[in-house]
Amino acid sequence: MASYVPSVVGRINGARTVIWSVPEAASQTFLAGEFVCRTSGYLTVCGTDPALILGIALEDAHNSTAGAYNILVAVATEDTLIQMSVHSATPATNQIEQTDLGKAYEIEVASNVWTIDKDATTNTRVRIQKFVDAVGGGNDTQGRVLVTVLAANREVQ
């Protein structure tokens, strides 16, 4: 499954992206572009369908002791736009569909790359706001969209 690493592309209101420097938790191996959250005040990688999301890591973790390094994070605010790829295990829906616009989906991670799980809408975390690629674009070659993190799942309100 080829896909694009998530990235913050800006904010809906045109304001600057909020960037924070957050102390890294012990033994972290996340990569730039992964969803991260805070656990006991330290930055950790999120798991699939995370309850809370701080934002997107802008640099790789250092796999060191807690607090030894700070990591820059693009904070997921109410209007932060994150570019992601769509993914579905079902070939017919492994693409952007017009009905995806405005719809909320779960997110998943495999080999440090996060995608929108088009097969799952129970534990939603993001809402598709805009298409980057054309309708019909599948994530093996295209399938990029802009999403926002749902209010219930943002660490920063």
C-alpha cells in the first residue's frame, strides 16, 4: 500500500500553523508526519484511532530518555488542515468518492504511515474537508484529501 505521509498544509482561516516544542517521552521511535499526543506531559506516538491528538510531529523522535529532547509539533487546532491519503481494503472504495466530502472517518497506522480508514466510521477521528486529488483517485497513486481533527479528539481546544 503506497500512500503519502500526513502533513499539515495550513489553516482554514489562513492564520499561521501553531507549532509547539514538546518534551519527548522515553524510547520513542515515531517519524515526522505521525500523529502524536501527550502522555504524562511527554510526547508519544498515537495508536490507531487515538482518543486525543495533539498534532503532527515535524521531526523524528530520538529514542532517548524522557525529556532529553523536545520535538516540534504542528498542533491540531479546530481549523488545522492535514493532508492524508484515503485507504480501503475494498478495491471499489479504495479511492476518493464525492460522498467522502464532509464525512468523518477513523484513522489507522501501518509502518509509521497514517491513512484514512474508509472501511471504518465507528471511532471517527477526522473529517474530510477538501479533495487534493480528483474524485476516483486511489491511495496507491493519488487519493489525497485535507482533513481536520474532530473536536472530541483534539488535545487543544
